[in-house]
Amino acid sequence: MTRLFHVIALIGWLAAGSPLALADGGLPVTPFQARYEVFGKGLSLGEAVMSLTAVGSDGYRMSSDVKPSGLAALLASARVHEQVNGKIHDGRIQPIRYERQMDTGKKSSNVQLDFDWQASQVEARDNAEHATLPLSPGVVDPLSLNMVVMRDLQLNRLPKQYTLVDETELKTFQIHNQGEETLNTPLGQLRTIRISHSKSGNTRITTFWFAPELHYLPVRIAQYKKGQEVMRMEVRAAENSP
């Protein structure tokens, strides 16, 4: 259960290496709020809510909250909260402060990332662990990465790999475009683009279904290990935010 909620916390998983054109309101994608149902091995475990809002003329805030519900809430108290504040500078997404808090009832963790773009470095903390990592254009945090991949899909320029900062490491993922697939969802029948990512030598594969008619919002997210599904998120509601 702990690993499952940690995986869900990493909804954002992609980063871009080139400047982005800006959408209305100064952000690369349309602000939104989306609610997902979380499944583990076919059982409903809880709910996840992810949102993006504009802050001023060039700032943004993203957040993600995951919590168990129903029977799962009686069996586990795992909760995950993520939030990032950043800005759009010369067409690039630049996070400033990212934090993830996870509490499983038995164990808690607090990940903090402080981005210093002038010094080209990021201070990364995971509880007592600390690292100073090099920072290059396009490297962002797990949440900000959602904006990047959504915009890349809009521009039809998905690269072969992306790099992000998570916990106290830089992580690079290989990207595979698996074509189109139509899904039946509570929002209706949606045409989606299916994208998967994996790390070299790792048996875990995460797959995303992005819906073009919803500004490329991810409407399904699933993780597989050795070919078996271990977790899945399905969209239940979505709306544009101010």
C-alpha cells in the first residue's frame, strides 16, 4: 500500500528541454482541476485530486492530494500531498519550490526541492537526506512536468526521453508513443494518446492516456510490473480553473 501511494504521488513524470509557447493566461496549458479514482489490483482504494491555477501574470501553482476511501480508509491511513509554486520565464516552466508530504500511519516523509535558476542548482531534501544537484533548462519537479508533457503533445513534439528531480536524484525516463486508444469514461467516450515511460533495467512501466479534447489532460494512469497491473487511476470529473 505504501509503495502504491508513493507511485500515485508521482503523477507528474515528464520534463521538456525547449521553450514553450504560452496559452491564454500566460500558462503553457489551460488551468484545471481533475478528480481520479485510485485502484490497486482491481480494488478501489481512494481518490486523487490534481489542480493547476495561474498566479499573477507569469506564475503558477499545482497541487495533488491522494487519500484512501471506503474500506481502504479503514485498513490504511496513507495520504499524500504535493504542491509546487513556479513561474514561466522566457517560455520555460521554472519551478521555485516543491514539497511532497506522505504519511502512511507508520512512516512519514517530507521531500523538498528548492530551485535556484541563477545558480543553476537545486537543493533537494528527503527527510534527513540532502543533495545539491545541477540544474539545466527543462529539468523540473514531478508536478510541473504535467504541464510540460501536455504542452509537448499539443505541439506534436514528444521527445524520446525526459529528466526530472525527485527526492534527492535526477531521474531520466525513456518515452514510448503507443498510438491512439478510445476510452469510455464518466466524461464520455474520449479519444486518447497512449504514452508509456520506463527506466533502463527496471521492470516497472507507467502508461498515461492523454485526451486531446480535454487539453491533453491525463484521464487514465496505470503502472505495470512484469506485465501485471499494480495500480490504476481513472478520471471521474474535470473542469477548467480560473
